[in-house]
Amino acid sequence: MGVRGGRAGAGRGHASRVRASGADAGSGDESQRRGAHALDLAPFGARGAATDRGPARPAGAPAAPDHPGRAGAAREAPASRRPEFRGAPEVKVSLCVVARNEAGFLDDCIESARAVVDEIVVVDTGSTDGTPDVAARAGALVVRRPWPGDLGRAHDLPLEHATGDWVLSLDADEVLDPSRRRRVRDLVASPSVDGYRLPIRNYGYEPLPKWRPADPTDPLARGALGFIPTRPVRLFRRRPAHRFLGHLHQAIEPSILRDGGRVADADVPIHHYGALRSDRWKSPLYARLARLEAAARPRDPRPWIELGVVLFGHDRRGALAAFRRARALGSRATAGFFLGWLLLELGRPAHASPLLRAAIRGATGREPVDYDAADAWEQLARAHEMRGRRREAERAYRRAMSARPDSPVAMTNLAGMLLDRGAAGEARKLLDRLLRRYRGLAAVWATLGVSRLGTSPEAARHAFGVALDIDPLDAVASAGLRSIDGRRDAGARAAASSPARPSRRARHRLASARRLVVSLAPRLGGVPGDFLDHAIAALEPWRQLLLCPEPRTEEERQRVAGVRAAGVQVRQMTSLAAMRTLLRRTRPDCVVLHCSAPEDSSGPLRVADEPWIAVGHLPLPMPEGFDAYVVGSAFHDRLQGHLPPARRHVIPCGVDLARGRRRARAPGGPVTIAMLARLEPGAFPRRLLAHLPPSLAGVRVLVAGRGARRFEIEPDVARLGLTGTVRFVGPLTPAEIPAFLAGADIGLHLTELHEEVSCPAVLRMLAAGLPVVAQPRGCLPELVVPGLNGLLGRSEREIAGHLADLAGSPARRRRMGAAARRTARQHDAERFRSSFLRLVSRLARRPGTGT
């Protein structure tokens, strides 16, 4: 929504940093009463969560055994796990769930409804993480079906197998509120109602339209900063005429009303956690479904608004056309609001202002809208600020706060304006309120740093550092640090962690070689960056050219400096046209594309007959047309069943064994549990403390990494008196990680990502000789063998028990640690480099063929 975070120096950015907010976010109660589909705001971010969304099961994936009489249904679990409602009610209720790769969430979903349903039907649309097994163990009838093409038809699938009089429809990442779920049995006893609208809290981390702050002490919020309320029909009579409609946003209320049924509101809340995950990207699927919906209903403004929302983040020209079409078809308020917002992102505040004023009037009109008056006031305030109308902007932010008192957008931006005009006292009061409620927002800490620049540079440096820990791309915090310290020399810090400079003989080979390999790396940080380091080191005998974006974080700047130190030319990518021109001019012998985001995976851009290699870093099917595909695990390879097996190569990312030795430990010290984590919402669990042993006497936990989760968990640590036991040590450079792990006894890897395709953090722990406790997700079972080099646990209780067992058994730790080193030898960096070099050398001897 445009939280700017204040100003450091002369400039302030107005770019809106909006992220996913959930699969049903956006529409209010009134629009649902009129049968409108829920507006999904997740496409504003690069990532979102998908439960049943996604392609069909990859070719070759095992199918479940058939259930007698039901094609494609899995065998039922023992009767002891089947749902049973005490009292043998006359009305039977079926829980229907559509799921894909939801092994970590599905059990919570089923358990939340078990006490009020009589049967459970789970339709799996192509899972690779054991979701059908989880469903079967929970007592569900499991039906395997290919992805049917849209969400409406997907949610109809379990209705074909349900036998209840009523259906309770939940997504796999949703749970019923435990305090109100018993109301379901009372509701289905009514003879005069055919469907109930249930309130859904779509939790998220970033403020979007209709945002409501969450209670930070509520365990059901799972660390989310807020939620967006919706109210679709989720409890309804099972009748042949009752079917879900819609390609993009499934809704069953229209078919119930068309059948002459009656729909009412009911107070049985559902908690939806889809946007708290970062392991799925839905934009390509959503864009395709939105276009289908718009083509099917070309005279209805609703699908055009939905199309504009989906395209907002990556195709603004298309979004502009869609919002204008919706406005021309009669949606003056909602389409005008989103059109005004988009015009602000395009730098056209004068054109946006009249639309946003009309949206403010429309928020109280008869037309159902997908925003609140506070949202429109916030955007109008941004427009005033961009036009230099500071007094009008301040008034608009205050109006937004009157409409939504806890708005993080209005409070943060108003605090920045107050600082600009010298009202530091009022600004700090606002910042104190923000820190009590939204400690995980980078913009709040950045604005706090600005407020302390003139009085306490050290306090300002701390606040800016926290902001960058949460969001390494925060421009205000980066500018603030530069104003305090000046620019740092990234090259000096990178020398220790970058690949070694080539020898004189190697430099001679580089200068004289006629073969050139070009690496395209749209992302320089995280796992793709680690893989890139090893790939560049493997291709030392070749001339190399790296095409990458301008480095924006300290990690990326260090990596680019290290690559240059290895004798690799580096060019910044500016556009596809410029890239094609460069490839035509250099005529490489081979091109390696690192696919680290969905938009990176559009296929090869051949300019001649050069071979192209795709290196995958995503749990998504890779595009066809490449000469070879490199994946980091057997799990990732199974996701690529649509590609020719001869072109797929499993080459796990390597680890440097020489730098992974453990130090000798003096007896009597605390048992140290070490974690290397991405402390980001959706990647790291908010409930870290629930995974630890009940008694932490003689144990300490050290967590390395950056992200907002640290600032959400630390208050819990202090409240429980564990400050000396559970410590966050901040981000580490690759050169600092071996020393950090050398002083540990146990490695712990926790993640909310359900489809990890490679895990350098676990490899580093194994190389350090640490037994590893982890969750059985993605590729992790390939690295951690229970009882040999570590232990796997599905639940918080299992993981806490494993940690307690290892902490109390030094002999077992030593035995597993030795096995961990043996496992790490199978992933030695030299093995990776030789395998990768052989693949590139073999392909470069022949022209690329494509597919």
C-alpha cells in the first residue's frame, strides 16, 4: 500500500512494496452477499501460496491403490482414525478438501474439523510430498485426480465422492476456529437454509486493501501482522445443482441461489494461512485463469478487475487496460481505486488524484467495493505527497488513521512527514505505537532510524540494521547507513568467501581459450547464488561472462566482487533486447541460465546454434527447449517428469569439506544447537520455541540469518526468560559459517517451505560433522537419514523430542556426526564441479538442438 519508511538524505521513494495476502483476500461481506467472487490480492506480490492450485501429477509419480468402487481413490485408513461425531446425528456432514503438496498443513486442517464432520474426502491433484499418505493416516478417503484446469472444477471433484447431507469445504491450509466449530452441528440442523457464509481471516505480512491488524498474542494468527476478511459460502447442502463456478475464484453461492436456495451468515471463523508461505508462486497460473474468466464474461466488470489485480505486479500495461475496461463496464469505484493506485506506481499522481477522490466517495455508496475508505485516503495522501502538496498529504493520512486507527501505512508515512517538518515528538509517539504492533515491518524501523539520525547515530545505525535484516532491499535504511558510515568496501569483505583467484597457469588458459560460456543469473543471493559460485569455479578453464542485474544487497555485492576476482567478466542485464545483442556479438559456445523465479523460465533465447543449459532452483516444472537441465536433488528431478530423461542431470550443489571441521569441545559445556535460517515469514516458523525441548537446562540455541521472524520471536524469548539460552546472532558471510558450525553439537533445520529442491544449509551442517534434526520435506530426506546422520520429525513435538534425545546422548551425537561427514563427502564441491564441467564440455562440442 505504499509504506515509504521515511527519508534519509534528499530523496524518498514512493514505490509500493505490496506482497501476497492470501488466496481469498479482498472482497468484503457485501460483495459476497450479492454473489460476487472474492477478489484475490495475492498477485500484487511475487509469491503467494497455493493449496490445490497447480499442474497435474508429474509423469511417473506413483498412484495410490484404488478404493473398491471408486476409481482413483486411495485405501482408507483404519477405523480408529475415521471421523466420528458422538451422538449419531441424523444429518451427516462431509469435509471436502482439494490439496497439492500440503503434507505440512493438511493434518491441522483435518484435525480442526474432525469433531464436527462424519467423513473426510481429500482430492489430491498431483502431490510429490506425501500429502495422500498424510490424508489417509488422518482417516480420509483419498482420491487422486489430475489438475482439471481451473479452481471451480477442482473444488467440484470431492463433491463427486462425498456422501454427506452437508459439505464443509476447506482449503488444506485453513483451520476451523476451535472455539466456534461446534456451531456447525447446530447450523446444519436448520431446515430453511441451504448454505452459510463463514468469515475467513486471510492472514498476511503486508498491508493490502481491507487490512485488519491481528492480535500478536493470538496463537491462531501464527505470527501474521494482520488479515483481510472475506465471507464466502463454505458450508452448504450437498445437492447435484450445487456446484462451484469460476475459473479463478471458485464460488458456490451463485449456483445455490440459482437453484432457489437460501443463504445466510454464520459466525464460525476460518483461519487461512496461505499467504504466510513462500514456497509457491501462482502468478502464471492466476494470469491464465484470469484471462479465461474475462473471456467467458466479457461484459462483466468483475473478471476484468481480477485480471488487473493479477497483472498489477508484472504487466502494468495489461493491468491498466483491464482496469479501464472494468471502469467502462460500470465498476466506477473499485476499478477507479485500483486504476488510481496503478497510476501512482507509474508516476502519474495528477491523473490518479481524481480517481482516488471518487473512490473515497464510492466507499460509502451502494456499489460493493473491494477496498475501505482508509485505503483510498492512503493512496490519495501518496498522490498529494508525490505532487509536493505536503499539507494536503498530512491531512489525508490523518483521515486514513481516523478510518483505520491501526493502519501501518498511514502511521508510518505520517511519521515520516512529521519528521520532515520537525515534529519529532509526535512522530516518535506514532513510531512507538507501530513498534508495539508491527515489529516485523522494515519501513517502521527505517523511519525510526531517520528519527534518530540527528540525536543518536548509533541508535539510528541499529534501527537501519534491523530494517535491512527484515528487508535487505529497503532503500531508506540503506541510504541512512550510507549517511552515517559512507559506502563500505565490498571487495575486501568478499575476498575471504569468494572462489580463489586462478593460478598463473589457469589465467593463461583463460586468456588463450577460444571457448566462451555465458551465465545468465537473474538472482544473485541465497541458494541460486551458492550454486552460481560453484558453477563459475567449475568452469575455470573457460572464458566466462556473467550477465546479472545490478547488485542491491551486501551479499550480492560481495558475490559480484568475488566473481570478478576469479577473472570473470560481469555485465549488467538491462533488457532482453540488450541481452540478445550481446549474445550475437560474443557468440558463446554455451549458455547457462539459472532459473530462480517463474519469470526467468521462459525458454532459451538462442541467437545461433549454441547449446543452452537450464539450472533449476524452483519447485516448478522447467520450460521445454533446452539442451540439458540441471537439478539439485532427486526430489527436484521427479518434478520434471515432462522433460526427456536423457536431458535431465541430477548434480547436487556441493559443499567445501575442508572448511567444515568441528572443533574439539571441552567437557561440561552447554550442548549447542545451531541453525542457519532464512528468518523470513513463509520460510521460517513463527513458533520456533515450540520446536525446542521443554527443558533447556544445559542447552543453548544459536540462530544465524536475517529476516523479520527474529523481531517477532525475540519478545517471546525475553518474556520466557530465555535470552541467554536462545540467541539470534545475525546474518553470516559464507566465510563465517564454518567457524559458527564448528562450535555446535547439533544442527537444526526448520522451514515452512514444503518443496525445498536443494538445501546448502543442511549440507554445511553435515560437513561440520553435526547430526541434523529436520522436517521430512522436499529433498531433505535425501540428505538426512533417520537414525544414521540425524532425525526427521513432522510435528513440533517430534522435533522437540529428537533434540532432547540428542542433547542427552553424547555417544549418539558422535556416532551420527561421523555418519554426517560421510554423507557430506558424497556432496563434495569437487564432485559437483567435475560433473558440471563434463556436462558443459560435452554439450559445447556439438550445436544446440532444442526440442
